[in-house]
Amino acid sequence: MTALRKGLRTGRRWRSLLAASAAAALLGPTAAANAAGTFDVTTYGARAGDALDDTAAFAAALNAAVNAGGGTVRVSSGTYLVRPDRLSVGPGVTLYSSGGVLKPFDHGFSLLTVRGGATVSGLTIDGQDMVVRGITVGVGATGVNLTSVTVRSIAQPREPSATGYALNAPQSPVGIHISGDADGVLLDKVTVDGVRATATASPNVQFTGAFEGANPTGGWRRHNANDYYLQESPRPSPWAWQAVTSPVRSGTQALRSELRITDRPVYGGSRSEVLLNPESPREEHWYGFSILLPKGGDEDYGPDRSAEVVAQWHSSPDTWEQHESISPPLALYTVNGTWEIRRLWDHREWSSNSSMAAAGQRETTSLGSYEADKGQWTDWAFHVRWGWLAEHRPLLEIYKNRQLVYRTTGPNTTNDVVGNYFKMGLYKWDWSDGRVSDTTRRVIYHDEYRVDDASGSLDTVSPPIPPLPPGAWPYPVARGVLISSGPGQTVPRNVTIRSSTFRNVGPKDDGDCVVIQGNGAGAEPDANLTIFSNTFSGCAKRAVKIQVNGVTVSGNQIDNPFLGTNPYVLRPAAVDTTDMYAAISVYGSRVKVTGNRLSGLGSSYAAVDVNTNAGDPPLEDVALTGNTIANGASSRLGPASLIRVHSAVRRLRVENNGMQYGYWGLRCDVPPSEPFYTGNTVWNTTTAHLGCLAAPQVASAAALNPAGGDQLTLTGTGFGTTLEAFRAAQISVTAGAGFTPVTWVNDTTLRVTAPAGAPGARPPVTLSRGGVPAPVVQAPGRYAATVTSLSPATVPLSGGVSSNVGGVGFRDSTGWVLEGATTVQLPRFATTAELSRAPAGVVVLGDTSAVVKLPPAPDTTGDGLADRGQYTPAFTPAGGTPYLAPANVRFTYS
């Protein structure tokens, strides 16, 4: 449409609006409304689908409803264009539609603002990636209802020429923003789909060809008449290609390609292209590039019945196919004023255009007129999994300006030993073939080519935005719903989000579907926020992030659909170890996370993440109950925790959760104080529990009876101020290999009985609450070596009797003696034969048995006669093991 014609149509629109306003003035303030208080935007001049600016009509209808004290502003089905930052739904007004769509007429900040006491129902807000807020609930708004509303395609502007670029490019895109001091806001059956933050150039892609610097085509090869006829002087077609400083998509230079009908053919046609080396066959890649078709002047890219190829993936024919005519398996064309995709494929080893045409293995798809795209950059992205058989799982997705415009899972290439290679620029074969064409000159601009592997994404291959100001958060931030307070405001309270759907918010660097946060200025009242019965999928970093107190998250379904397909854009690829960061992050007190189902193909670093900022006080009263939490069975589980507590929490309750697939089930980097655990099930993990219960201190005697029975005293906190509280805490203790009875003493003290143990060992003690164990603690005492039996135990005063000695810890022992009224040394012999020849001594037969040959009874009175008495055998165990003198195990001289 020419500027004059557009002006005429706009003039007719304004005359219609003026007439409507005049009629309303003559008939009174409610004349435009029916008896039920309904204000139809068509009455004020709005027309669906006419591509004209409907802002004035919507504003007039909304103002009329406010002036009438309230009412319903009705929007008929269809698409309406309105200017951002102009429309506000006031108190008592319901903006209602069934099938109506609002799209931005131009770039801006927020498409629709909702004030206190207002309702929006049944309307779709399609931001077209031109606004950074879909809906803004105003500061201090109360009693706002958003029901059956859809918000989609929200992003900050990418082109510096966009209206408000300097103001809006640094902003974080948000689908719905609920502003500070708001109270009583309901989101019911809302859908937020597609909120994506842009970033500076991703460092993680495989190759970038942005035509910058002194060697702008570095990494590329060039096919054009000027380079092909290199030996000629003067060289032909000096206009074939050049790096230009305007227009550019990003950076400082772009590639300008030009063809003229007089250019000499190159490789069978008129062309000016840059190309890359072939790939390996059947690879999966993301490709991105930008194209500008000139508008106006002598470069104008007018319609031509003769087609051009502006980007293509050409096959690498096998040796036996070198003389066949084979078009590219995938190419982007311009023809007759439209964009067009042409594809061909063949599973046979010998292919040709004619054989594929005969087999119906060709397809041409129009992607619509390019007229509205002229004079501005069009961003293209292709996600391709190459394959010529169904078993190769082929895939082709094409995005135009980040919107999916084509998708197929059919075969998409030919059966060749070497893969395809990429070319872009201009290729026009009809000129060299002498066919009819409507132009004699073509000029086109390309910029910002990127290619990534299967782990890439639309974000990694999209053109970058200029770097953010110094000090700005360095990563791209996006929010599906943001509930936040600014300076001097309190966090929105009594917000309910229910029965809603959230999809495709990213990138992974910092893309969350629902976030509630304060202004960081200190204590704020509990938010009393409820998030229940919602569905989340494709939330790149996390589904829900809670940064205030007083929130309940219940009954939600959170799907992690990523399986190595959710890369970081700016964060280093080396830290990309799981598919999401978390499903739910809890950074506030008095938070309940209950009855949610967290599942999907991918893994989360911490599916449920509990944490605070450095220096903040510990969280209090966090309850995680009745949730089903699972990572994908085939996902990356190396650092994955199903529940992870990163910082101090007082009164953490983890109850009746099912946790599956992870390295850790329940992991605490800081043990919570006064925790309560019960009924949790953990399976398919490397470590079920780690660090979630503080280890008690254990006191014991230095030497413990190897037969068991000694008392161990455990001291700690939170054992219960009463016996009933102790029982409710479900505290148990294992000592050694099994459970041992626990005696409650008070809130800080427990007592248990040591089991039997091997000499030299310390009994390991593990305290558990509800099945969650504390770290194992070794009792300070060691099991002792000792003597347990003597046979015979009664010997004559003359001695000479050999006795079998039983006990533990005999092996490698030394220093055997008889201890009584005096101490008698017992020499150690190697064999019983040696012992038989000695007057007294000991032979150690094994760790539990020995033979002692007793000497005559000692003269303890000095009268020269042997004296009656009792003597206990003792020895020095090996390895520092203590010796425990036995009770009532003695030799008796009589």
C-alpha cells in the first residue's frame, strides 16, 4: 500500500470515529451502550482485520465505560492493531471478547494496562515480539480479574530502528506483570505462551559468519563472477559482493550481494554467493541468518516471475551422480513477490531431479508475501535433523522472525556419502538460460549467520542485541508472570493463579514462568500468594521462583520437555550440566509446596530448590509435602538433586514425597534445624540422602565391651520437649549394623546401647528422622580386647597346669601377665611344644584362643611358701586396641 492510500484509509477511519463521537454526544453519555451497559468497540470505529490503527476506537469505548460508572467493553472476534502504552481498562470495566486478538501497531512497552476493579476476559494479547509487557496490572490495583486470557509472543525489540528501542531493549520481557501494592488479583484459566529474552551474541555456537572486520568473508568461500574470472583484467562484476556498514543487522558490517543480467555465468548460472564446507551426513543443526530485501530506490526488490535462491543447503552428489542435475534438498526462494520453500528428497543411492519429480519427492511451499518485509531485516532460523529415511527421525522447522512458519517430519535430503553444504546470497539461473524475467538487477543483504549443533536453540542462533549497559545483569531475563514491588511499594498480596497454562519462557540463562519478588528493601508482609492446578511446560530455567514469604504452590503439573535441547545463550557451555535449573525455587519463609507433579524427559539441577541470598537470615517454616518429583530416566543426572536445600532453614518439613532419578534424592548443603521428615520414598538415585540432618555428638567409655551393652549418650537439638514430641519426630538410631532401642532423656539428650563389635573398632552411630539419616558419627570409645573364659580356672599351688583361654583380640598381642596380689610375667612361645618344656608362659593360637601354662603360686607373704589367691590374665593388644579387664574371669590358686 502506498503512503497516500494508507493516509486516505486512515482518514476514513477518523471520520468514522468523529461521526460516532458526535452521535454519542447528541444522544447522551450512554447512547453508545446498550441497556445492559455494553460498549462495543465496533461502535467506536474499530474493524477487525483491516490492518489499521484501532487505538482511538478502543480508548473511546474504554473511557465511555468508565464514565458510565462501569460496564462491558465488547471486542468481536478478529485481529485488532493498537498502539502500546495507550490503553487502560478502568475500574468497574470488563474488557470481554470471544476470539478477539490485540496486536501492536508499533513497538512499545506494554500493550494493555489494567487498573483496580477491572476484568479482562477471553481476549488474546499477541505481542508479535514487539512489546516487552503483554498486560500490566497497575500499581496499587485491587480486585483485578484476568480470566481465559492468552498472552503470547512477548520480547524486547531487536532492531535499533524500532520505536522506543533505547528504552525498551534493556527491559526484561514479561507476559503479565502485577505491580507493587496490588491486592486481590486473580489469574484464572490464563495462558502465557512465548516470552523470550534476547541477548548479545551467544559464545556457544559452532560457527558465526557476521561479515565483520578486515576479512569479512573469513571462513566462507565465494562464488561470483568477480572471483571466478580472477585472471581477467579488468575483472568483471566488481559489484558482486561487498561488506557494507549500512544496513546492518548487528555489529558494524553486513554482506551486500548484487547480480546484473549482464553478469557472466558461474557454475551454470548468475550467482553471487558465499558458501561453507559440507557437513557430515545426517547431522542435526540449528541455522540462523538475517536477510534484508531493499525497499524503494534503484535497489528496490520488486516482484519477479523469475525466481532467486537467497539461501540453500546443497547436496554433495556421489561420484556416480556427478553428471546428474540435482537441485538443493532445501532452499529459500523469492518469486513473484513471495517467500518460498522448495524441498526434495530421495532414499535411493542414485538421484536426479527428474527421478525425484517422477516419484513425487519434491515440495514447494509458499511462506507468503515479502512486500511488508522489505526495507527491514527478516530473521530466519532453520532447525534441521537431516535424513532420507523415517528411521533417521528427520525434522525440519522454519522460523521467520522467531515465529514457527513451517514444520515437517518427512524425509528432507538425498542419500549421499557427504552431507550438504550451506550457501547464501543470490542465485538466478533464468538470466543465464535466457528465460523471461521482470528485472535486470537484484540487490540483497545478508548478516548474522550462525550454526549450532543439536543442543542449540532458536535463541543461540538468533541475531544478538547490542551489549547492555555496564552493571546490568549480564544474562537474558524473561518472565511469564512477574509479581513484584518497586521502591517504596509492598509486594502484591492475595494473588491467585489457578487453572492456567505457561509455556515457552526462556532462555535457560534466566527464563522463569512465574516469579514473585519483593523490592529488596527489607521485611514485607506475607504475600498470601496461591499458585494451584496450573500446567507448566518449556519453562527454560524454572517454572516457579518464590522470593517472598507466605506462598502456597499446590497441585501443579510441571513438565521438563528438554533432553539436551535447552542450551544456555550466554552462560558458559561448560556449566550446562542439566536441562533445567529447577522446577520450583523457594527463597522465602512460610512457603508450602504440596501435591505437585514434577516430571518430563529432562533433568533439573535441583528440582525443588530451597535457598536464600548470602547474608539473609535463615528461612523458616518451609513445607514440601506430597509431591511427585522425577527427572527423566535417560537425562543427565550427574549433579541432579530431586530436593536440594542450599542454605539454613528452621522447621523444614519434607513429608510423603516420591523422588526418582537423580544423583541425590534429598540433599542439604546446610542441615536444617528442627526438621521433620516422614513418608518419603527415594529410588533410582546414587545417594538417597545427604546432609539433611545434623549429626549428634556421641559420648561413650574409652573401652567398650566387644559383647555390647555399653551406654552411648547422644546430644543434639530438637529431640522433643516431651516423650510424645519425641515419638512424633520419628527418631531412630542405628549403631553398628542395625537399629538399637532409643531412650529419650530430654530435648537435647538420647541414650542407646552399643551392640557387639570387633576389638579396635568404634561403633558407627546414625541418627535418623523419618527415614532421613544424619551423617554417621563414630563413638569416641573403641571396642576392647578381653578374656572371657578360662578352662580350667582352678589350679594347684604348685602350678604346672595348662589352661585354655577364650576371648577376643589375642592376635599379635604382647605383654601377657597374671595380675593379682602381685604381677607375674608370662613369656610368649610360638608353639605348644615349646610351652610344654617351659615352667610357665603363653601360646596364642588365634584371635580368640590361647593356652596359658601357669607357674607355681607366688609367695606374697614372704614366708617362703606359695600363697592362695586369684589372678586375672591380661595382655597388651595390637594396634592400640584398649584392653578391658574382665569381671569374674580369674585363675584361683587353691
